[in-house]
Amino acid sequence: MHRILRPALGLVMAAAALAPAANAQTDMDTRYASWPTYNGDDLELKVDASGTHFTLWSPEAEGAEVLIYNSDRNTPAVDTLRMTRGDSGTWRANVPERLLGKFYTFRVTVGGRTLDETPGIWAKAVGTNGQRAAIIDLDATDPEGWADDRGPELAAITDAVIYEMHHRDFSIHPSSGIVHKGKFLALTEPGTTNGLGRSTGIDHLRELGVTHVHILPSYDYNSVDEANAPANQYNWGYDPFNYNAPEGSYSTDPANPSARITEMKRMVKALHDAGIGVVMDVVYNHTAGGDDSNFSLTAPGYFYRHRPDGSYSDASGCGNETASERQQMRDFIIESVKYWAREYHIDGFRFDLMGIHDIETMNQVAAALREINPNSFVYGEGWTAGDSPLPAEQRALKENVARMDGIAVFSDDIRDAVKGHYSAAAERGFATGRPGNEETVKIGIVASTAHPQVDYSKGNNSRFAYASAPTQIINYVSCHDDLSLTDKLAASMPGSTEAERQRAARLAQTIVFTSQGTPFMFAGEEVFRNKKGIHNTYRSPDEVNAIDWTLKNTNSDQFDYYRELIRLRREHPAFRMTTAEDIARNIRFDRISAPNVVSYSILNNAGGDTFREIKLVFNGARTPFTARIPRGEWTVIARDGQINADGLGTSPGGTIVVPPTSALILARTR
């Protein structure tokens, strides 16, 4: 599942001149394997007491130079530094002055042709639209207290509750009450309200109870003109340009290279101070352009996979795909995430179309991040958007997740079973009355691990237990991609009332948040936001994407349900087991034959829970279901579309009617 952006730009450059002359991917791999690689810490730029030092990796270049500028755009170079060939495929240039405040680009000659200028692939500070890299003092960008800044501690990823948001969506609407609308600084403003007495912004996140905010791409991307802020251009940002510098349109001053860095750090610190971690969405699988990307203008051909005819392979659906299995690309990905973790204190990373990357690279990414921050985690889309020359057994696909230590994948099993297939708007799922999804819902409940009562041969998407632990699964019913849950319910429940659709949403999210694995939700669904029925709104205007925060009043009961559901999960470790063995031992499904009903117990004070047993009955049918509950002293946690983590009342068990489209949750301590 992915959005289509646009094909690689492709300057009219003959593949034979700038891409490999080989006619097959294997020949290209052999050729590139002979290239020297370099992983020193001085790639791109280093400023120290002895001056300013530039290092560029471009093994096949016949010449290279650095152009120095006084400003970030529309001015001529004030100096040109000729680079000399260094070790391991590098080119170097040094000047004795500290060129702080200047801008620069690289320019290489390959095959007798001088290519266009590029800020390089390792630019860490850039000016407007990222065309020129900047020479700044990174230490000077740290906000007050940055040295002591820390994200939340986690025993395991399953303790996280992840909230996916886009900067503009979250704050741009007039009702947000936020001053810095659409900016990094929006999340630094406490005390904002929607004008009707309800909190917005960072206070809303704290009230909701999420542990981590997943921010959509926040590196410097290609599709928004930072010089034309009044145009209010919108994009999700899945078109990477400069991977290691923040996006300028989220800054109050895109022309100031330090401003975007400081403001992003201030955002991270504000969230950390509120007890909320930051997950960054990263897109290393493709670039916005092909022949004119910073990769291609540095070492043409090397960083991408190609078809036998020399054209770009396209497992991303966006015009090209990168070659993570090549050492310099692998090192780039690993060093890039390490940079974001160290310099910006990012707590986790979500990998876009992770299945395009190779397993070894992803394992090294996760290991490197754990060395920096034991509380960090990695997850991603365990699929591709098309075929790839990389053999399937080497891809970081969901079916290979058992071979990826410390990495999780999204569960399309629970997603499609609960709400209906993502690509078929009118198709219903378990929560909206379509029978036949019961076994796949159970697969989601046990986080795609092996369980003696789950028959994977009846699964809709997966036919074997592909996860070796629940820590490898991210559960969700919707995200930025495709229809929001609100729009999906409207499309699949024609003639229904909004109250009926909200009821279905509550059931769907109750399944997600009580399942083993890690829950993930799309921003604004707690107030029942919609996106006007549009599937992929990656470049739709704010009128479509912005969250209207007056909905927090209109749909206050929906928000309260989500808040209590999150509190229930966070207060009870029985929903957060970390091993497949614990799940198999502590979860027991009831043998029932009613369609669209799943009933089970979590037993044995699982995970050290105060509850000895938790009974959950999900009724996705349009008719009531009569559950038979063992006699005992039960606390009613959820019933008939209502929930309270402390209890709605008590029940002696026995026969209990579970209304249509609702969840029954009971708990007892003895």
C-alpha cells in the first residue's frame, strides 16, 4: 500500500553515459561491488579549528569541485574550490578559514560530462528549497536544556501507543487555536484550545494519553516551494530531496538554515517534556528524482537498482528504488538514522515501503539505534509497491519479520479483517457486519504469532504465523494512506447514521487496542475526522486534510472512548505481552459458531496484571449475541459502546447480551 507521487524526473541523460553499461542487475552489482567505499565521519563537511573541510564520495568522477556562495539562492558563486582525489573513492578540498554563514554545492565530472550542482547526499543544513547546503555551527542550534533532553523509557515497543500525524493536518485549521500553524513550533505551544473549551495541540495529546507521535516525513522534501509559503502548498513529503536536513516549509524562516533545525529540536524537546516520544517517518526506498537526484549527481547509477535495459526499477511505484544492499547506500541509511537519533533525539523510525530494503540493512539499522538509545524502535511497511530485482528472500517483508531482530511490521491482517479491504471502499469487515473474517481477527489478536487455537489456513491475507513475537507487529485500521476510518465507514455503510458509524469505529479500535502487538492510530480519528471521502490526500488542500478541532466538542463521546481505551491498555500489561509463548499460554478463545463474533479470555494475570482474567467479546454482527460468562465477581470495563478503565459497574456473569456492533470487556481479580 502506497501513494503514487510522480515518476522520476529523468533529465535527458543517456543511461549508457550516466548509469551502468551492464545489461543486467547482477552485472551491475558485480561492477559496483568493486568500487571502494568510505564510512568516515567527515563526509560532506567538517568545520574545526583548522578550517573548513569538504569530502565527497564519487569513485568514478574524473574531477570534482566545491562552489561557495554568500546566500542560499539567486546569487553567483564567490569561490570555486578544486577537489583532489582522496582515499576510498573520495574527493577532498580544504580551506584554512571557518566558512560559517556560507553556502556550498558540489559539482562532479563523469564520463567527460560535468553534471549539475548538488548539495550532496549528506547536507545537514540547507537554505530555501534545499538547493544549496549551508555551513553552520550545529551546536548553536540546540535549544536550552537540550543536553539533558530524553525521550520516554519503554520496556518494549508493545508499551507504546503511536499517534500518526502530519504537521499541517494537526494545527492548520483556524479552530486549533495554535499560533504557529503548520509548523514544527505548533507542538511547542501549551494551553491552546478550540475556542469551545477543549484542549488542542500538545495538551490534546497528553489528554488522549498516547506515548509517541509519529510525524510524517519531516526531512527536506521536494514538492513544496519553500519560497512561496503564501501558496499554502500541501504534500505528505514522500519525495525525499535532502535526507539529513529538516523540511523548510515547517519552519518559520526557510531561508535561515539554523531556524528549521532549532525549531524541530524545540518541537522534540516539548514533546519529550510532555512525556511523549517522537517517531520519524523515513523514506530511504526512493528519491523524488532519478537522474537529477543528489544521489545521481554524486555517483550516477550506484545508489539505485535497475532493470536489464538500464532503466530504473520501480518497486516504490514512484519512479525508482534505491539499492540498500550496496555498501555505500547501506552505510548511508544506517548513518542517517543514527544522525537523526543523536542530533535530534528521535526515538523511533517508521520505514516507508520497508520491503524494498534488504534484511541485513534493516537489522544493522535496528542494532545501531539500540546502541544510541535502548528505548528506540523501528517499524515499517512490510511490502513493496511493485516487483524488485532484490530476491524476495532478502527483502524486509512482513513474511520475513521473524528474521529481523527488534523490527516490527504493520499488520494488514487486522486492518483489512476489521474494516474491509483497504482498496475496496464499499467492502465491509468484521466491525461492520461482514462474516468470514473471524479467524483473521484472531490472527490479529495474537499478533500473527503461532497459537494452538488459530487456524492460519483460514486467514485472509496471511497463511502462516509470520511473527515470532508480538513486538514485531503494529496493529492499526487506518493511517494517512487510503481512506480514513471515518470515510471508509461512510463508504461501506450506506444509509447508516453517524452514530452507527461511530459505534463501528469504537468496535474497530477496541479490537486494535486490546490486541497483542503495538497499537497505532491516525491523528484526528479520536474526534471522528474525515478527509472528504478522498483516498490518498497527499497533495489535497488543507480544506480536505485539516483536522477541525470543533469536532472534539461535537464528538466528545468518541474522544472520551478513545481516551479510556488507551488508558485501559496502558494500565494493564495483559494487553502488552512480549513473547509468543506467553500469548499461547494466556489467551484462550471460546468455541462459538455465531458469525461475526469473537470471544476469548486473557488468563493467569498475564504480564503481571492485577486482573486474573479479562473476558473480551467482540460482536460485529447486526444482531445481538448472547454470551455465556462464567459466574464470578466481574468488573464491567466496556459494554454497548461505553468504556471506563475503572469500571462501568459489576456483573455476576452468566448470560449477558452483547448488542450489535459493540465490545464487551469484563475483568476479575479472583
